[in-house]
Amino acid sequence: MPKILAVIVLIGMTVMGGWFIVSAWGGGPVKQPVAYNHKAHIDAGMECAACHTGAEEGTHAGIPLTEKCALCHKPGRPYPKTPDDLAFFLKAGKEIPWTQLHRTRRHVYFSHQRHVTLAGIDCAKCHGDVKKKTTPFDRAAFPARQAGMNLCVDCHRKEKVTTDCLACHR
Ligand code: HEC
Ligand code: HEC
Ligand code: HEC
Ligand code: HEC
Ligand code: HEC
């Protein structure tokens, strides 16, 4: 009897442990509607800001609209090839319902322009090596969610930028 109890407790702990890891990432992995590939576009010579139009000059970097994809991808044309999942949205004239994964909490203020243009910080510092990514982002990839506030505060301390609570929480 005690043996069975121990097994039940062990299973319970495993399940709970898994739940805590997942919840610390802010939910389970996400499957994006199109198997987007960053590397293919960077290798073709595109800049980040060509699609994320606010990344240098705005607060929000933004996710591109389907009309941006349609500039190059025409279903039926051999190059660049247009996979079926992308062709579906282009033919239907529908927006691709991407799930935006990089999002701070509502009480936090963050400006891309301030960090990218004024401070000259590379995207990779906060988002990892996107240039080499061949699959879409899933939830687990967001460093600021895993590190929480420390990602911001550690760098601010190092760079002698304000760590006043109200600079970020407004
Ligand atoms: C400036 C032109 C251009 C734009 C704009 C563009 N693409 Fe592409 N795309 C390419 C090129 C070039 C390739 C790689 C060549 C090939 O595989 O035929 C590619 C490849 C792809 C692939 C296939 C990658 C693979 O793994 O084989 C997908 C999926 C894709 N693009 C999605 C998108 C989406 C979604 C958008 C809009 C957000 C977009 N593209 C915007 C040029 C573009
Ligand atoms: C100092 C850290 C940092 C740097 C550098 C940075 N980002 Fe971000 N990025 C964030 C944070 C934090 C968020 C979430 C923002 C929010 O919730 O408003 C975010 C969100 C995003 C998003 C999601 C869409 C959106 O509008 O918020 C995209 C796309 C993005 N960043 C692209 C980029 C690109 C491209 C670069 C480089 C040109 C870049 N980021 C540089 C921290 C950074
Ligand atoms: C051809 C358009 C295009 C280019 C160029 C591009 N991206 Fe993206 N990016 C996308 C699309 C579409 C998504 C949504 C699908 C995904 O997660 O991969 C995305 C997603 C992202 C996200 C996650 C957004 C979120 O919160 O879900 C980040 C961060 C990001 N890109 C950074 C970059 C960086 C850094 C570069 C340059 C090295 C870059 N992107 C170049 C189209 C592009
Ligand atoms: C890699 C270093 C780095 C990271 C990571 C970083 N920052 Fe910053 N941040 C800076 C620098 C440098 C400046 C000063 C930019 C300037 O104005 O010249 C700054 C400025 C700011 C400001 C303006 C401060 C003021 O004086 O009003 C805010 C707000 C801010 N950051 C919020 C954030 C948040 C929120 C995060 C995390 C999501 C973050 N930062 C992550 C380096 C960083
Ligand atoms: C450089 C920016 C920055 C500064 C300075 C900062 N914070 Fe934060 N804080 C953040 C970010 C970003 C998050 C959200 C992290 C996440 O996504 O889970 C956060 C989260 C929090 C949370 C958790 C709230 C929640 O929703 O879970 C508390 C509490 C908090 N901060 C308090 C403070 C206090 C108190 C100070 C001053 C001593 C401070 N912060 C200074 C950026 C900052």
C-alpha cells in the first residue's frame, strides 16, 4: 500500500513540476498558421525592419500583414516558392492569424526605437539568433518571459541606465 502511495505522489509531483515549467514560460508551445522561415528571407537579403516596420522607429516592432508577403509570393509561380499553407491565405485574401508571442505585461512600457536606434542594441540580444531560425517562434523562445524583469534590469544596471521602478512601470 505505501508503495502505491509513493508512486501516486511521484506522478503527482511530475505533473505539477511540468506545469510549473510551462506556466513560467507563459503557456504551452504555439503552432503558427504558416511554417514561416526567417533564415530563408535573411539569406535572400531582407532586413528585419522591412517586415517589422516599427522596430527602428516605433514603440512596437509589428508583425507584417499578408499584403507584404504577396509582394513576392504569387501562388503558382515557381520562385519564390509559395507553400500551400501560405497560398491558402493569399488566395482567400485573408490575414494570417499569427499569435504574437513577445509581449510584456500591460503595466510595462517598452520602446523599440529607444533600444534599437538610440542605444544601438542588436535584436539578437533580446530575441536570440533570429537570422538562423528556420521555424516560426513558439512561446518558449521569448527570453524576457523566461528571465522576467531581470533581462531588463540587469542590462540597465550594467549600462548605467535608470532602474527607477516608474521608468518601466507606468
Ligand atoms: C522580398 C520578397 C519576399 C517577401 C516580401 C516575402 N518572402 Fe517569403 N520567400 C522569399 C524568398 C526569396 C524565399 C526563399 C526562396 C525559395 O525557397 O523559393 C522565401 C521563402 C518563403 C517560405 C518557404 C521557406 C521554406 O522553408 O522553404 C515561406 C513559408 C515564406 N517565404 C513565407 C513568407 C511570408 C509569410 C511572408 C510575409 C510575411 C513572406 N514570405 C514575404 C521572398 C519573400
Ligand atoms: C532590449 C530588448 C529588445 C531589443 C534590442 C529588440 N526587442 Fe523586439 N521586443 C522586445 C520586447 C520586450 C518585446 C515585447 C514588447 C511589448 O510587449 O510591447 C518585443 C517585441 C517584438 C516583436 C513582437 C511584435 C511587437 O510589435 O511587439 C517583434 C516582431 C520584435 N520585437 C522584433 C524586433 C526586431 C526586428 C529587433 C531589432 C531591430 C528587436 N525586436 C529588438 C525587446 C527587444
Ligand atoms: C519577410 C518578412 C520578415 C523579415 C524580413 C523578418 N521577419 Fe520576423 N517575423 C515575420 C513573421 C511572418 C513572423 C511571425 C511568424 C514567426 O513567429 O516566425 C515574425 C516573427 C518575429 C518575431 C516574434 C514575434 C512574436 O512576438 O510572435 C521576432 C522577435 C522577429 N520576427 C524578429 C525578427 C528579426 C530580428 C529579423 C531580422 C533578423 C526579422 N524578424 C526579419 C516576418 C519577418
Ligand atoms: C541590452 C541592454 C538593455 C536591455 C536588455 C533593456 N534595456 Fe532598456 N535601455 C537600455 C539603454 C542603453 C537605454 C538608454 C537608451 C537611450 O535613451 O539612449 C535604455 C532605456 C530604457 C528606457 C528609458 C529610460 C529613461 O531614462 O526614461 C526604458 C523605459 C527601458 N529602457 C525599458 C526597458 C525594458 C522594459 C526592458 C526589458 C523588456 C529593457 N529596457 C531592456 C538598455 C537595455
Ligand atoms: C528596466 C525595466 C524595469 C524596471 C526598472 C523595473 N521593472 Fe518591474 N518588471 C519589468 C518587466 C519587463 C516585468 C514583466 C516581466 C514578465 O514579462 O514577466 C516586470 C515585472 C514586475 C513585477 C511582477 C508583476 C507581474 O505582473 O507579475 C513586479 C511586482 C515589479 N516588476 C516590480 C518592480 C519594482 C518594485 C521595481 C523598482 C524597484 C521595478 N519593478 C523596476 C521591468 C522593469
